[in-house]
Amino acid sequence: MSSSWFRVLVAAVVAIVALVAGLALYGSSIGGGTANPDTGLVPGSDAFMLVLALSLLLGFIAYAAIEFAQTRRLDSIARQFDTRTIVLMPIAIAINIVLGQTVGTALKIPLYLDSIGTILVGALAGPIPGALTGLLANLIWTFVLAGTPFGSPYAWPYAIVAAEIGLLAGVFGYYGFFRSRPNTSWPKLLGGLAAAIVILLGLVVYGVIPFYKGDFVFFGSSPTEGFFNVIAYGIAVGLILGLIALAIQLFVKRDLGVAFIVVGGAICGVVSALISAPISAFVFGGVTGSGADILVAAFQQAGSSLIDAVFQQGLLQDPIDKTIEFIVAFLLLQTLSRRFTARFPQGERAVGVIEA
Amino acid sequence: MAPPSGNPTTLSEADRAYLASLAPQAASPYHALNPLTKAAIATIATLAAFVLGGYVAPLAILTVLVIPGAVAAGVLTRLTRVAVLISVPISISVALVSVFTRAGATVLFTVGPFDATAEGVDFAGQIIVRLFVTAMALGLFGLTTEPRAFVVDLERRGLSPRVAFAAAATLETIPLMVERALAIQAAQRARGLDTEGSLAARIGGVMPLVGPVILSSLTEVEERSLALEVRAFGRPGRRDQLWTLADDGRQRLLRWALLVGFILVLVGRVAGALPALP
């Protein structure tokens, strides 16, 4: 058995053991749990995504540790990083930190916008460099920048979420989600649009709705629900404006790429919310210091427990935030010259134009 | 071409001693500790504060692990100021979210539709104590450690030189990017862009600023990677370091003791052997 297969095997075993042990510790019973009749959620499933992400990370660490023990190097991982990718990483991390600091913390806009650099690396260089950029970004934010005005002691617990964003961006990049597809034929365009809507609806019904079976109603009529109506109308208006803008792009340029980007961003947002909500709840009492904290307060006031309120806030904010970030990254990638993007490991697959 | 095996040249002892004499004098014995030791203290203090919870344990950790170091380094006042500045904004959020909206039986006072509950105050208090301990622990690390030192030390311990470069380069990239943003802002203003005044004007001014900043930073990748490659950046194997950071057996022992102690605390808490302190 070659040494690399041994590493993969041990990594897989470590990840599975960690997953089972993590879920057992959290009090979940896989397969055997009875779902709550009100919410349809199996007890403990609220932390499933986080435990899964941590298990994968542990598996990866086991893989790296064995390779280091065998060869005193990390060549099979380092090989994925050519010089261009390595040079891109600090710039991407700086983009994350500068945008995240100004938008999230200073302007108090209820968006994070601190992953655009990570998404760019993921798309251009692949899932592993993307994940490592995300992980490094948050660790550097805390440990290397600690003595500078840009440092934040509260960034590192979210490193796992940043890694997931880079990983997913890399996977989506590999499958061409960031490519522009102008002049798609009408049947294809409508078919693709229908598929995108089905995926988004599935995501909403199975990923988001189960967390909103609380004592509050959006678009309700009683006076105490005023605040939720403001939020609901605000989000509805924002979504409708966004959809109109997308529809213009879709139908005027007949660019199906937009549908891919929205689906990718929404999936990434839901997964991020599921991973980050337990972290926010356990570490920070449910707040992130951004403008979205008011949502946590509102959901809690409406009767949700803290962890539920954080899920409800995250599942509203994250998909919108990540979709915006994916669209910004998509626009930036389209603006960059082909000569530039094609030199990255995954650049030719990820970026470009698919003409009908 | 096969990579050269081993380092063809290594520094002589005399060269090493000369280089060490060039290193700046540490401001205090705490500053002189190995960066990994300081990072271990900060990380374990933070993690233990979260694992133990309550008020007593985090404050005890602060008193035992952080404050003596801060006093030894002579930065206690500055550290407290920095930690308060960092933890106050998020603590206000914690207080608003938890005090007024957390469900509880004991209502202290009422503001409009919001009840301030004793349970909410208690919960917010615990979180704020933990956040403050985190800010103190990591702030002490930041104030007493040259930012590049931690990365240099990790590289000596086997971190890939390429990852080390990515981490260290971030330090220079951020100020450069801010500088570039200011230059681009001035250029856009000269073309008549309104970046001050009403909120709408300020938001409208974001995109003409952010787009060029990101794009021009990205196009710099090309030049930088060529510059690095002609300087043998892609060469495999370890590098000789001109700057090495002292480490000794006592610090190694302290780090292992901290790690083992933390694991014991963690296992004790998970298994229920350690009671929750108030």
C-alpha cells in the first residue's frame, strides 16, 4: 500500500470517528432520533453542519500530520500552490480584511462582505487553496495582525466557516459556475432558470424553513408584529430589486451564468449559516458586532431560544450576503484579463465565456 | 532537474552570533519569550475561559495567565485600554441582545415592549467577561510580539516557507492596499466623484473605489510572482533563517503543561467531573 493511500485512509477514519463522536457528544442520535413534530428537526441536527466541518478539518489535519511524519514535508498539499496562487493569497486576505473591517464593523451594514478574496482564490486556484486561504485569513486576522489596528481577537473562531466558503467556491469554480454564458438559446435559458428555481426552492424548504417554526409571523397583521413586517418587507423589496436586476441580465444578455452564480451563492450562504450559527451562539452569545444583531434580538423577543434566533438571523443574512459576494467575485473575474486568470491552476476551467 | 539535497551552505557559529547581536533588544523578559509560548498562553487562556464559563474561572485565568505577563512586560495600562476598546462595541451588542430579549422569570425593569430579565443580565455578563478575557489574552500577545516573529518562528518549526510568505506578506499588503485606496479616491474625486456628504453619496462612492482597488491589487500578482520566481522562491527544501528566535526547555515545558492542563480541563468538563463555577 503506497504511503499516500495510507494517509487518505487514516484521514477518512479520523473524520468519520470525529463526526460520530462529535454528534454523540452533542446529544444527537443519527438515524435513531425522533424529529420534533413542530419543526421537523432531529434534536442535535442544528450543530450537524458544524460538527461535519470540524470532522473534515480534523481529517485534513490527520492527513497533513501523517505526511509530515513520513516525509518531514507537506509536498502533496504544497504542490497545489504554485507561486501565483501563493502571491494571490495575501492580497485576497487583505481584500477580505479591509472590506470586512470597513463594511461589517465600521459601516454597520448588516452584511459581512469579508470573503470576496477567499472566493476569488477558490475560483481561480481550486478548493484546497480556497479553503486554506479562508482558514489562514481568519487566523492571520487574529494572530499575525494582533498588534496592528486591523487585528481582531474575535475572528479566529469563524476560521472554519471561512474555510468552507473557500472550499465551496473552489468546487463551484471547478464546475464552471463562474463562467459567463451569454446568448444562451431560449429553451436552454428557460430550462436552466427552471432548474435554478427548483434548487433554490429545495434549499429554502429543506434548509431554511425548518428553522422558522416559531411564535412569530412575517407579514402578520397584529401590531406587535410590526418589526417583523418591516424586516420582511425590507428583505422582500431587496430581493425583488435584486431579481429584477438579475432578470435584466438573464433576459437582455441571455446570460445563464447569473443563474449559476445565484444558486452557488445561496448554497454557500445556507451552509455558512448552519456552520456559523452554533459558533455565534456558544462563543459570542449570538452576536457578531454587525448590524444584523438586531435581528437576533428581534427573534429572541418573539420567543425563540438563543440558538434558534441565531439560526433564524443567519439563514436570512448569510444567503443574501454570500450571493452578493459571489456576484461581486463573478463580476471581478469577468473584468480580469483572460491572460491573467488562465495562469492560475483552475483559471481556465473557472473563468471565461461559454458561447452558445 | 533534481532538487539539491541538503543545504550546500550553512551559517557558521560566528555568523549566527553576529546576526543574533543585530536583533533588537527585547523590551522586557516577557517580550523575549518565544512567540509560540506567548501564542500558547493567549490561546489556552481564551479556550479555557470558554470551556469553563461562569465569572470566577475566566477572571482567575485572567489573573493567573495574563496579568502577570502584562505586568512583567510593563504594558498593563495600555493592554487594558486596548482590550476595553476592542471588546466594548461587541459587548454593547451582547448586552442589548441578551438583557432585553432573553426569556427569564425575574423581570428587573421594562422598556417599552422589552423586559430586562435577571437571567439575561447574568448571561450577558458571562459572555462579556469571556470576551474581555479573550481581548486581554490575545491583546497581550499582540502588544508583546513583533507581528513577523510568530510566522518566522513557525517557519523554523517546519511551516511551509510558502505559507509563511503568504502570512507575512499580508502584513505589508494591507497598508499598501489602504494607501492605494486613498490614491484612487483622490483620483476619482479629481474626476468629480462625490465621496462625502449624504449616506447615499457615500454608498454611491463605494463601487468606483472598491473596483479599481481590487483589480489593481490583483494585477500586481503577475509582477510579484515573477519577481519572486527569479529569486528562487520555488526552490524546494528548507531555508536558512537570518533571524532565529530563542527558545528553551523551560518554555517547551510550559507549553506542554498548558496543553495538558487544558485537555484535562476539557475532558473534566465534558465528562462532568468538574463542576460549573459561578
